[in-house]
Amino acid sequence: MSEPTGLVDEVSESGEGDGGERQPEPDAGSGVLRVFGRQLKRFRVRAGLERAEFGSLTGYSVSTIAAYEQGRRVAPPRFIDRADEVLDAGGVLQEMKEEVARAQYPAFFRDAARLEGEAVELWVYATQAVPGLLQTEEYMRAVFGMWRPLLDEETLEQRVAARLARQHVFERRPAPLLSFVIDEAVVRRPLGGWSVMRGQLEQLMLVGAFRNVEIQIMPLDREDNAGVDGPFTLLYRAGGDQVAYLEAQGRSTMVSDRQEVQGVASRYGIIRAQALTPRESLDFVEKLLGEVRR
């Protein structure tokens, strides 16, 4: 990603920085997926393998291999590794793995996803839905299923896989520091139904116990709330670079101007002070979970 300067308007995703306005999707057969697909086919043909034979060696169907070669689907890392080995591609396919992985995100979120993956600290204020990094798969499907116009099944599955992949941030070493402040209305909003929400509340309890994660709830009865302007994300990269990702009405803005980012950071500090403490917040979620289970 080129270094952002000032304000750069992007189309947002919904769900606190990772889902949003449904703009026409970019051509799935273009760009890096098409290039990868051509390379994959070239190595397969060079190896003298038909799609069916290649599929049996890699564990994928003929139709899936065709979709990868035509740039219509995003090949997962495990397939790329296996394909490079089977086709004796000498690492050429593996070298494209990172760019192919980025292609699984909507075009308007790819730069934000890269920044998220590089962040040593991540601060999120959420007001509409549970932040994507904390979502269960069932909750994700509920959120994506509510998009209008409706997503086709293949796109929905791709979005779910992409969001799940983002959660590898919890496995990174050294572990980044992650802070989330979630409006109480979010945890009381049963997106997908109460059975889905129960699982989501349990997920908050689980992740909230991680040493590098703090989850706070902003109570509805607070008379003061510095976050009335809406949700945002702050990302801190090694070396001190700071970027703010803001959303409003289906639009997003990446902010790198130091003074503006500092203003957002100061606002987040006030929001954290106004919210329940992490310990109080987990107690709140546990109590709400008990109410939901009844």
C-alpha cells in the first residue's frame, strides 16, 4: 500500500470498518487473480496434467481448479502451496500468495486490511455491529446476509473466509495490543437471532480474556459519550505511524494527517474513560449472556 497522505475517500464495508456500501464489485477475473490464474494454468499445462488429474493431486474439484485458473475465485494459501509443489513451480506461485490473499477482500477494504495486518496496536470503537475481528462465523453470515442488494452465495462465502482470515491477528507473535469499545446497543441487538447472539457473547468472553485484548462496553445510560460522531478504528504501526479509519453513511476515510489522527486518538481515550472497565465489561457480558440463555 502506498503511504496515505491527508484524507483519502474510500467506499466502506459494514460492521465497524469491515462492511458497508454495496458498490458494484470489481471484475473478479481481473488484476492479480487473473494473473495468478494464467500462471497456474501455464504450470499445469507444462506439467502435462489435465484439470481432473491436477485436482486429484491437490484435493480440489475440476470446477474449482477452473475457477482459480479463470480468476473467478480466490485460491487459499494451502492450495497455492500444494500447487507450487505438485507443479514444480519453483516458488513462483507461492510468491503471489500474499497478493492473492489480499484479493479476497473487497477492493475498498484492501488497504485497510493490510494496515490492520501490520498494526502493533489497534483501537476500535463500534456502534452498529460487533467488530469483525471479534465476530463468530455465524454472526458474520448473519451480517453479510443482511446486505442489500443481496450478495450471491459465492461472494458471501468469500467475504466470510476473508473476515475469518483477519482473525489470525490473534495468533501473531509478538502479539499486537487490541482495544475495543463496543456500544451496549450492539451486544443487545440479536443479529441473526438469539442463538447466534449467544455464541457471539461467548466469543466476547473468550477473546476478552486474552492478555493482549481489552473489551469495554459503553453503557446506554451514560450521559456523556465522546463517540457520538460514530465508529472508527485507529491503527498504530511499528515505527510510530498512526492511521485512523473513519466511517459514516456508507463512506469511509483513511486519515494519516498527524494532527487529525491525534484528535481521534484523544477522543478514543475519553471514550475508554467513559465506558465500563474491561473487568466490568466482561461481567456485563456474562450477566447478559445469562439473561439470553433463560
